[in-house]
Amino acid sequence: MVPLASAPLSSRQRTWCNQFPYAARWHLRFLPSLGWLSANLLVAACALGAQSASAQTTVFADFTVQPTGTGANFVADKITGNFVEIANFSTDGSFSANLYWKGGAFVANDGTTQLTASATGLGTNYGIYALYTADATFSRSGTRTDFNFTSGTGSLSFWLDPGNNTEYVPGPGNDFVGSNTGDDIRIANGDPLSGNGFLDSANPQCGGGIFCGAFGSTTTFQLIDPDGTSFFIAPTPFYQLSFQSGQLNNFDPTGRQVLNGSLDVVFNGVPVPEPTSIALLGLGLIGLSRRRRKG
């Protein structure tokens, strides 16, 4: 028998383990009498899997896209792109963020292989973009500024641009002005959950005003049926979370600022099994426990 610790968890299992605190609470709702047993076995499996995975490269969750046009379906695990952001900084340490992101390419093989436009159709047959808003706070210390997004504020909308001709430019106030948006299709919504970042002009990597900071955020992600589920076709149900990671070019965090940089998107959050599946798992755990006691 292969020891559990030497059998690495699959990509999907690792994804589920990342969400274990949420899933465990769901388990305990339906299996109060098995809560200790199921939770501890799952914790042990995730912990042992994490030990094995620690020496491996980062694994991103795969998803399948059915592109607009005549192109074939394809599998990817990341979307790269660029963003423009309107940020309004107040003297009380708060600011608002209004961001437009345009997808540039799909990436596969755990973020190592960029798929060509001829393979995905992105940028030729269609475009994708997202609009994001959130409130946040910031603090300054020397040359460094730290940012923390406020949970429960703002929104995320994810769009398909069938004509690949939509453009958004910063308006005079806090909002973007869009053009050629009449045929665009909203395919997903989300709510910001958390996020933080930093900016430091003294960062040794801040050469020529680029890569002077970085940020990351997490949002919920809900596909809109049927348009969203016809584009992101697998897994079903689709992932419940999206993660955004970007780099910041240099700017002065005072007043109104128009920022730009690169931003990548991945998905995660394996849907929690249905109660029936949980019940079957519980019965199996009971049988395992009784068999071990008899042995």
C-alpha cells in the first residue's frame, strides 16, 4: 500500500482543500454526529497532501472555454491582461477604486504556456473584459504605501465582447466611458471579498517607473445562465471564486490618479458537494470506523 503522504493530491483535491474551512462548515450542518470524524479525516488528508505538494510548482485550476465563433473548445487555467484604474485618494486614508481590465491571452499548463489567438480566438473573434469597483484604505510610511480593500464594498462584472471592438477610457470623474458596448454580453458577476497591495518607489525592481508595487484581490464569481455557462463550460458547476493578481506602475497616492499595469486572473473554489453526496461519504466513514474497531 502506498503511504498517504507519498500520494500527492490532485489539482482538484488541492483546490478543495484550499476551501476546506468553508466546506467543513457545510459538512457539519448535515452531519452533526459525524462532524468530528469527517472533519478530522479531511484535515489529515489535506495536511498530508500539502506536505507532498510543498515541493511542487504552483497548480492552477483548469477550466474549459467554448469560444465565440467557429473555434474549438480549449482548456486553460489563467487569463492574462492589462488594466486601467481610476483611484480617488482622500486625506482620511480612504480611497475608491474603479478598474477596467481587458483580457489579453489564455494560459495553460499551470500558467506556463500562453495559448495563441489562433487557438482561442481571443483578440480576433471576440474580446473579454471586466469592470471592478471597491472601497479601500491606505497608509504611508516613508516611500511605501500599503492598501487594504474593504470587504462588502463594490462589485465585479465580467463581459464578453462579440465584436472585439469595445473600449473604455477614463472619464473626467470617477467613471469610465465605454464605446461600442451595445452588443456586449455580461457573463458573470461577483462581489469583492478581500484584497491588499503595496507601492514603493524605492523598491529595487521599480526601474523606469514599472513594477513599483503589486496587489491581489479575491471576489466571488457567479456565471450568468445561459450566456456565462455557454462560454465557461467546465467544470459544472463552475468555480465560485476568482483571484486577481497585478503589478503597479509608479504613481503618487494623492487625489485623483489614473493607474495602469498588468493583471492576471485565475479561478478556484470547488463547489461543495450536494447533501446526498455528503451523506454517502458519512456512511462510508461510519463503516470504516466500525470495521477498524472490529479489527
